[in-house]
Amino acid sequence: MAERSTAAVDVADDSGEQPLTAQADQSTADGVAQNRERDTDSDEAQESTGPGGSAMTSPPELHSGHKLARRYRLEECVTRLDGFSSWRAVDEKLRRAVGVHILPADHARARSVLAAARSSALLGDPRFVQVLDAVEENDVVYVVHEWLPDATELTTLLAAGPLEVYDAYQMVSQVSAAMAAAHREGLAHLRLNPNAVLRTSTGQWRIRGLAVNAALRGVGSDTPQRTDTESIGALLYAALTQRWPYENDAYGMSGLPKDIGLIPPDQVRAGVHRGLSELAMRALANDGATASRHESACTTPEELVKAIGEMPRIRPPEPAFTTPPDYQRTTYQQGTYGRPAPHPGVTQPVPSPPPPLQSRTGKTLKWAVSALLIAALGLGSWQLADALMEQGGKADDTNKTQTTDGDDKDNNKPKPVKPLGVEGAQEYVAAGEAQAPEDVANTYDGDDSTYWRTKKYNAGPTLAPYKPGVGIVYDLGSPQELSTASMSLRYAGDHTTVHLYAADSLSPSTGIEGMKEIGTETTSETSLTVKAAKSLKTQYVLVWITAVPNAPSDGYSGAGYKQAITEVTFKG
């Protein structure tokens, strides 16, 4: 695998193309480029010359049904331009959808694309769409990556209008943190635009095309961190205003009016969050700052993450509850069943109650009822007096005992336990590659037949030194005092060890050593409950697995050390 270096994407760009954040290209995709899982921008200009100015190699003749490596069956062409094509395909070995970029092996950028794909694959960060394979075979170079059928492009989201404040805050927070992690490993994106940012059905934001999209288009930069930071600022600007922050229209949005320069989002649209408006201006190329705050410019994703951390946290909106309609009594309950409807304007007489019992039979009935009541009162009084006389000598001791027992029960009464809901979750990768980030939501969907699984390991039960551990961070919605975490496991055997840690976010800023441990438990069964060793409030809980049993082969992997979580429930 290639070293993690920006050299994988800093290829020459003699086509005269401006960075995407400065100028969006024109659309030249084929008829099916409307697919929401596009990998290259449909808002791009088709070029006829490569980085060296020579004619581009014609793309290989491919069609639906063609197979690569007798495994990847091409289904639908998403984009075909600039000497390469992008496809939706099916991995027949693992029976899942994938995306594939294909270009001739003698293409001017084939080597750069392979190097970029292999460098991106080494990162293994679940916040990015993962590169699964990068191969040169039979005069063709192809890159295979994840396909997210439940994800929606930011372009599509913005077509309906600006994002809500909380959604825009989550987008810029997660994208900035992901790009900061990529740059720490020497990787840049350089084509970070609304087509490259996706929101999954669980509300998580993911980035596709890290390093690869730039290599495919021959885009480079002398200041890759500044380029990506400005791109994040443009994404936030568009999310707040539904306008592209440059004069040219792009990605289905109108640009800013000409000759007025870059104006803050809160001057483009009313009701824009002031803090996010200033953050967008600090990230864009305006030498830093709005006129009102004069904050320094953010020139790297790391500085942008720090600036977001210094902002007051934006909380999710409260759920809206619809007031139920007033209870309407039926005509039968109102006592009008079978009566004619009153005429408007006519006062209805109030029916008088029936007279009391005045007849001889009524008087007899009243005397009988009175006699029964007197007899019942006498019998009850006699029984009460008899019971008090029998227990007279024991009354004091009983009262003392009851008082003591009552006090003990009140003191030892356990606190009521309530289930805690899960607002979202994300796989946590401490080192190496992710396990199955697309299946995280299966662990709290209420369905025991679905699950999230680890990969297979050849040694165990302890995962180290191959992995420090694997796990998932859960968002409880607000800080909660956690008492237990119960989970159903797919495989029994000796043994599974699970730890609970309190994290600071879905993408923790510290490693395991910087988190507070809540509790730990080991089991050889298919169920496990971890109890909190001490009282601790947290919104984010990391379920961290450090040991897994030896399990037989199944439809996903062969026999080896592995585990799967079918369902997790938290109680506080």
C-alpha cells in the first residue's frame, strides 16, 4: 500500500481549472447521473486533454453486465467523462452493492488514482466512504468503494431549502473533524463539495472521494489544508443560505450577486444563526472575519474544529407534541339519544327529577334499607372490639416493629430504573480499519434478526495486539446517569469481554486512555449485562469489545475469533 501522503493527490493540473470552492464546473454527466450515489461531480466540465496537454486515452468499452475480476458485475453507469467512468456494481462474492471507478491502465492519471486509492484505504476512518479495492488488471485500473443506498447527498438536501440550524451545525462539526483526522495522516480531499458530502438515514455525515476524486480529475494544490478548509466554509455557507458563496451558479444553487463580494450568510437570508454565519466567514478566503467580530481566519480543518468547540453548543430542537383535540361526548352520553333535535332559537325546558318515593311501597323500602345499615354497623363494631381485645398485649411491640421496618424499607428502597433511548450511533475505530459501520443502526432497531459484526481474527479471544478493541459510540440524546447496558450477542463461547466508557462525542476527541470507564463484564453466553461501577452522567457511551469467542463460519466470514451484537439497551 502507498504511504499516506498528499503526493497521492497532488498531481499536475494544467487544464486551467479553478478549485471547486472558487468556481464550480458545468455538468456533463450521462443520462443516469441523477443517481444520488454519484462519485464524481455531475457539475464538472468535460475535458479533452490531460495534465500534459496530450489527448486523453479513450475509456474502455464497458457495458451493464460486464464483470471485473469475475466478481464485480457492472449494473449502471453513473458518470462517464474525462477518460474514466463510474458505475454502480454488485459484489457477487459478498452480495452487496459497491461503486467502481474505471479507467484505462495507460491513462495519464492511472498511477495517481491507484496511489490515492491505496492511501485512502489505509486511513480506515468510518466517517469516509471506504475504498475496498484498487487493482490494475487486463489493461484496466479500477477502484472499488462502498455504496450507501440509504445516504442522501447534500446537493439533494439543499434542493428543498436551507438546513435547520442543528443539522448545519452537525454537518460542519462532523465534516471538519473528519478532514482534520485525514490531514493528520497526510491525506487531502481537494474536491470537497455538496456532491461529496452524504447524510445517512441515522443522521450521520460521511465524505466520499477522499484523495481519489482529486486524482481522477488531476486536481492539485500547494496549500491542501487551506483548500479543504475553504471548501468546508462553502458547504456551511450553502447549508445556511441555499446560495453558493461565489458569483457563479453551482450544484443547483444560485451564486451571489455580482460586484458585491462575499457577504455574511446572515445578510443573505434572515434568521441565520449568528455564530455559524461568522464561522463560515472565518473558513472562507476573506482574510478572516466578519466586520463585527474580527476573529482570525481558520486556515486548517484543525483550527476549524477548535473554533467550533469554542462556540456555545447548539442543541437539537425539542420534539413537537400535537395537542389532542378536546374530548367530544356522544349524543348518547349527553342523554339526548332518541330525542328530536332542538330547533334553533327555541329554549328547551329542563326536565325535572322524578319525585321521591312517597307511596306505601316506597316507605317500606326505606325502612328495610335503614334496618340493614344498622345491623351492618353493629356487626362491624363487635368484630373490631373483639380483635382489639385479643391483640391488646401485642399492640406496642407490633407498632415498634412496624415503625422500624418501615424506616428500613424507605432507606433501602432502590431508585426506579428507566430505559434510555438512543438518538444515534457511530462505529469507533481506534486503529486499523472499520468493522461494519453501515450496520451500526441494527444494534438498536428492536429487531433481533439484524446485527453489527466484527471481522474475523485468527487469534484470540483477546483482540490485542491485532486490535486494541472494536466498538460503537451511542448518543443517548442528553446527559444521563447510566446504570446498566444489556446486549444480545450472536456467538457464545469462551469468551466475550465488554467495557463501557463515557465519551465526549460520537467522534471522541481522545483515545480510550482519555475516557472514564463506567463498567466491564465478561461472558461465555449470548447475552451480557454491564453494570455501572460508579455513578456517572454522560450523553455518549462507548461499548468497547476487547475479547471475542471462536465462532464457526457463516454467510459473512469463515471460522475464527469474532462476535456480533444484535441488540443493545441502556437503563438509567
